[in-house]
Amino acid sequence: MSVGDAVSAHEARKAATTEARELIAGLREKPWGQVSPSIYETGRLVALAPWLTGHERRVEYLLEAQRTDGGWGAAGGYALVPTLSAVEALLTTRWIAPSGASPKLLEAAHRGLRVLFRAMPDLGVNDLPDMPAIDLIAASLIEAVNLQLDDLPGWSGRRLPLPPGVTGDRLIKIKAGLEADVSLPDKLLHALEVAGAAARGAKKVRPGTTGAVGASPAATAAWLDEQGVRDPGNPARSFLATVAEQNGGPVPCGIPITVFERAWVLAALARVGIIMSAPPDLLRSLEAARRPGGTPAGDGLPADADTTSVALYALGLLGHAHPPDSLWAYDLGTHFCTWHGEDGFSVSVNAHVLEAFGQYLTMSVQPARRYAEVVAKLSALLCDRQRADGSWLDRWHASPYYATGCCALALARFGGASSADAVHKALRWILATQRPDGSWGHWDGTAEETAYSIQTLMLTSSEKDGGARREAAERGYTYLLRSGDWPGGPSLWHDKDLYRPTAIVNAAVLAAVHLMRPATDTPDARDSAIRK
């Protein structure tokens, strides 16, 4: 029985404990991570790797995912990248598969093109979401689509324009660098497919231990040369085959995400007391956060402050506190960057850094003075970045409920009295934006966003609105018990495409359910079973 199927609060709590145990087991059984398929990434494999097992299923997935208006993906600017990818893939399939010229496939491509030509002129400079490599991806795909239009009846002579603010200059430099055998920054390998033919067999690019290039099926397929395609034992080819098989054909945009998934899941469960310990092998996988440069989310990605912070925070919650000195490498003076060379700023990353330092301070007998200083500085930074309505927005998630939860929880726990007003404003915003059915959500009410809101309400303290907070949380809890959108639900996390890290989202929901247990509940044997 799942939490969603439970018919009483007692059964829901019991089911949540069971599912938490199963969730932790899944971290070990699926060490590459559990991630939803991506329209963008699947489209790239349709175009780049038609030889890979599951090609027909990937084409079907694109056709099934097309919206009734002809586009793909979420609303507004979020539709640009998946729609471009799907259209380009379907047009390319005309030439590379016997079934490619089917009327159904061509009609889907025509409908997608009509959406793009209608939408592109109306895009404003602020309409593109802040997602990794979006300028490179848009420029590369628009170039590829335009090359095919003259051979497509009814479209000859027409050209898609670049979106506002996208010039294509950075893409030209990347292609030139690859052709000159120049090493690219690690962060760019995640989107290596944008380089087209220049990526094929690039000498300075090397797959990780899993065979993945940049933790990306598309980047791996773009790099794999003809010799590698013919060699069944090639690690990159094997990686693609494994990912496609695990997902039934369609593929996610980021995998493996081993450390990212484990850190977020264990932190979410430990924060609310569902677990007090974890299997030793999972803890060891988080120990990489202690390295001088921190730890990456997964094989093939650069180390980052976000994964490093959450891993250190999770270890601290589970009784394995370590000095967060690896995070100093990301200190820019004004804020902590996600990784070196980041174009932008993330409030959630800085909130997680605050939690890593703050948690260590609570457990250290003689902490260094600089730790307390950075906690005060980060707390002030997050307060300054709060929006007038009390919420926060972040570059790694489409929903303000995620960013607000990250910031409010970090400030409530470690920000001190000077952060109390910011926390209260966040609570007031959450209370004001609850939907009539008890849920919360940016576009529609979701279990994921409702879980973040419940945690924010229940894990912060305020002298004001105590009764209102509990009442709102109870309505949200009732929504979770009857909600049918998890472990599914929409993709809200930012990568090259929107995605859903399934285990992480489920951990957030289970944590919210656990928080709503009556005060008379007592710990049972769940923890001893989990740590075996």
C-alpha cells in the first residue's frame, strides 16, 4: 500500500515509513539514479543514435508527448528547447529510418514548426528560463532546423530567428575549440551535442567511469564515433544501451546523478527524523564531499557547491559531521557559486551552503570563527534576495515553493533573530497562496510543491499565525493523502530540459507526511531496518 492509497492517517504514516525504507533500498539498487525521461534528450538520441535499441519507441514517445497545440514541454519559454528538439528529430528521421516519412510523423513536425514560427517573434529577452546551456542549445537546434526547411514542402525559404539575447557566438567558439583540440570546461561537456559534427570523437573529451560524457546521453551519443558505434564493448556505447534499456527507450537529460540523489534523499528523511542513520555504503558515497574541491552530482559532471553542501548537511544530520572546508573553493566573496565559471546566481545553493556550515557549527566543540562569520553573511544575503511578496525564485527549479522552502528552512534553523522577519514573510506568502483543494503549486497544485510548503510551515517557528499554519498544513496533508500525482507528477527541476528526480521528490513528500503525524506517535523499529 502506498501513502496515496492509505485510507487513514495511521495507515498513511505506516505506509510512509515503509516507502522510506523502500526508497533507501532503491538508492542502492539503482545507483545511477531515478530520473524522468526528457523530451529534449530523447529527441537528440532520435537524431544522433537511430542505431540504438529502442529508436522506434523514442519516436513514439515524442509523438505521444506533443501537446494539442503542436508544441512540446511546459508553458511559455519552457517549451522552446523541447519543441525545437522534437521537431528537428522528427525532420531528421525522414532520412534515417524506413518509417520516418509516415504521414503521422511529418504532420507532427509541421504542427511543431507552426508553433515555433508563431512563438519566436513574440519571445522577449526575459521569456527564456534560466536553464543550463539554453543559449547554446537554442542556437544549435535552430541552425539544424533551418538547414532542413528548404527540403520540406511548404517551408522553403523560411528561417527561424534566434531568440532575443541569443547570438550564437559562444557556439561558434565551442565548435572552433573542439576542432582545434582545445579542452572544454567540464561544465560544457554536459551539452556537448550542441557542437554537432565537431563533437564526434573529439580528442580532448573522455567518458567517465560509467562510459558517459558529461552525464548526458545526448552528449555521449554526439561524441561517439563510427568505430565506437560498431564496437559493442565500447563503454560509451554500453552506457547508451543501458540507459535506453532502463527507461524503455526514452532517456533522461542527466544521468548518473548518484551523489545528488543520495544526498537529497538522506537529508530530507533525516531532517524530519524518519531515519537516524543510513547504510554505510551510502554514507561512504557522500564522503567525497570532504575532498578539497567538493563532489559532483554524478560521474561526468564537475564538482559543485550544491551537491557538496547537501552531502555535508546529510552527513551532519546522520551523526557524521565534517568541517565544510571544501566549500571555501566556491566562495566568491559576495556569494558561493554553484561551480567555477557559473553564469548566474542561485539562492538555493547559498541556502544549502548555509545549512552545511550551520549544521557543523551546532555539532562542533570549537568551531573556527570564520564558520560563524559565513553563516551570518549568507543569512543576510538570503534575506536581501527575498522578493517583496515573501517568496524566493531560483535558477535550479521552476517553482518558487522549492526556493522558498530552501531559504526559509535554512534561515529559520541557522539565521538567528535577524532572519525572523524574512521567515515570517515567507510563511505569510505560503498561507496566502494555498489553493482551495489544499495544495500548492506554481502552475497547478502538485504533491511535490505541497510537500515543500508543509515542511516550511511545520519546520519553522513564528510567534504569529501558529494556528493558521497548522490548519493550512493539515489541508495540505489531506491533499497529499488523496493526491494521485506521485510518485509521478510534473517535471519542475531545471536542466537542459525540465526533469523530475523521482526519488528526491518522493523523499520530500514522505518527509511532509511524517511531519504531520500526531504527537503521540513514537519511533518504531523502522530505523534499525533501514540501516541494515
